[in-house]
Amino acid sequence: MDCLERAEQGPDVLAGSRFDLVLLDNKMPGMSGLEFLDVLRRRGLELPVIFMTGYATTDMAMEAMNLGAFDYVIKPDDFQGLVRELLPLIAAALEIAQPVKEVGLQVESPPDPEAEAMLVGKSKPMMEVAKLIGCIARSDDAVLILGETGTGKELVARAIHTHSPRRNKPFVALNCTAINENLLESELFGHEQGAFTGANKLRKGKFEYANGGTIFLDEIGDMPLPLQARLLRVLEYQQVERVGSNEGIKVSVRVLSATHRDLEAAIGEGKFRRDLFHRLNRVIVRLPPLRERLTDLPELTQYFLTRVASGAGRAVPTLGDSALERLRSHPWPGNVRELQNILYRAVRVCRGPQILPGHLDFPAADPGLSTPPGEAEGDDLLAAVRQAVLCAWDSEQPKLWPYLRDLLERELLALALAKLDGNQTKVAERLAVARNTVIKRAQEYGLR
């Protein structure tokens, strides 16, 4: 066993002997784990590295994976927990080696609220997203980012660009629903002078402005069919034609796109081209909704509270436990964007050092945008069920499936008996089961 005093001696040891695997901590004497990865990359030492840190950020996960780490592990508090995390990764790493990649360095530090908006959270779903971004950032593959409204799809696109070789070139974002359909073509591809009424001078399109860099097309599922055909040609030939011109202009642009729509369903309805779909989804990044990563709420709330308070020139208020519980119980149809807006309002109305439940305003949905009553009730019911499932999951119940099944059956039967005054015949009719089943289950659960 070789014992070294400083981390910078490690690459020499690795170069001088054959090693199958490196377990790399980010905090070491002499250099950080990210710096260590960069040295391995520069020296061409290709071997599996499992990167470990006690202070995790999505940005650090992206950096580590982009520098060539095989995987990224958040160290738990206890040693046995760390062993459980590492054993399956070690087994996988010994079978698969990943090429080393290049990226700039990132110092281990908490998210800076003064910096540009960023992905925040260290839940397992978000760490998987961050690791995937790190793995795909260096390629030029088209990426399709899927997720509900407000989950942070543009932040993912910016993170891919920032960690790519195109980072010093333009990042151009365009929302396909924010511009009139008649103007969208000109916005994307530009136009020649006199191409149409009002075209008083030549205008470059977004693709020309993004040349050498990245273009992000948000809500691609709403792009009109004629423009889908033109976009497909850009992807195939890497050239654009301005409106009113037949001359192609060569561009080098990486295309990232996003949507909250079901594109497969849109294809079936004839609203989206299948050939374009297959060109856009060379890589797919799926963003989890906020309700599926509620463990990130404390970190997200601290991040947004700090940003808002800094902009308002006041001390950062704390979030009371009761207020945090109220946030946890909300279904979050608007996801992280909704959380940001709610906390923004809370900081504005809070006059003391602490945000209380009364400062949290959950506005009703816009009546003009609301779903039909049946669908809205179904969404609320589904959100409640998901919340119950998440709570059960976090409880580490060893037999989760039978536990949840029996729990739901018991609570439903108890409610029905209470609502219908114990009338077993009516309960059976309401639940659409046999009366004998009601009697048997009530006895098993000790219900009367």
C-alpha cells in the first residue's frame, strides 16, 4: 500500500503502476478532487474514478462527470452507508471504463446566489440529471429536454452549453410560443431586405447569431409544421436560408430543444414530424417535477430567499418549520418556478426575520387556464397520492408494496363505513365490491 502526504503525488503513482480503480475524495491536501481529475485527463491516464464529496452541488457533479469521473457519490454521515453506496459502483466500474473529458475547473463551494441562475438540489433525481449533463456536454449531439412547466429546462440547456467546448461562443434561446407564427420563421432564419411588407433591411436570424455556439428552442412541440420542415433541413445540412433568399448560409450550431408536451402523441395527431423528433432526441434529459424531489426544498428555499433578499437589500429571512411543512404539502403544479414566485412574494410581505405560513401565498389558478372540474380533481387526487407514496418511501418501510396497498384499502374502507353510517350494502355499492368482501376486510382491519 502506498501512503502519500499530498494529493499531487497521486498521478505519478497511478502512472507508474497499473490500477483498476480510483476512489477520489474532493477534499484532499494539496489539490481538490476536481483538480486531480484534470491532471489525470491532461496526462492521458484513463482509468475509472469514483468521485466522492460531502458537500454536493449539481454543478460539481456536472464538472466531475465532464472531467471523466465514472460516477459521483455524495458521502453519507456513516461509514457503512458509504460502503453501501460504493459497492455496486465499484463492481460496475471494474467492467466499464469511461474516456476522460475536458472542462474548466470548479472550486467546491456553496451555490452563489449573486451568480447567474443555476440548477440547485442534491436529491438523487437531480444528481442523475447533473451527471448526465456532464457526460453529454462535450458532444455536439442534439438534446431534447423533457419536463413539466417550471422545472428548469432552460437552466439545463445553459448548463450543457457552459460545460461544452462551445462555452465561449453564443448561447441563443428562443421560445417557440412567445412569437407570432408569421414572425417565427424570420426570427429563426432571418430575412432579406424587401422579403415581405415591413422588411426594410436585412436581418440575421437566431441561427446565424448562434453560429459556433448553441441554440435552445423552448416549447419545440408548439412549432408550426412548415417551420419543422425547415428546422429539419438545418439539422441535416447545417445551413440556413433567410426568408426571401435562395442562398444557403453555413452555420455550426448545436441544437438543444425542450417541451412539456407528449411529442409521441403529437406525432400521432399529425402535429409533429416524426423525422424531426428522431433528429432532436439523440439524447433525452428528463427533469423531475418538484413533487418528486421534495428533499431539495430546504436548499431551494435558502437559495431563492438569499437571491431575493440580496436584490431587495435586506437580511435573508429564515423559513419557519411550519412554513416549510406547508411548502412540503403543496402539490407544486408550477414546480420550481412557482416556488420561486411564492418565496419572492413572501420576502416582500415579511417584515420580521422569519417567514411564517401566513406569508406564503398560493394563488388560485387562472380561471381562463384552468382544467375542467373532473380533470382538476383528478390532478389534485394524483398529487395527494404521490405525496403519500413519497412519505412512505422516505419512511424506509421494508415491505413498501403490501404496506401501501393495505393502508389505502383500510383508509378507504374506514371512510366509506363512516360516511355511510356503517351500511355494508351501500359501502359495497359505492366501492363496487361484493358485500362479503366488505365484511371480511372490515373484520381483518378491526373496523366496525
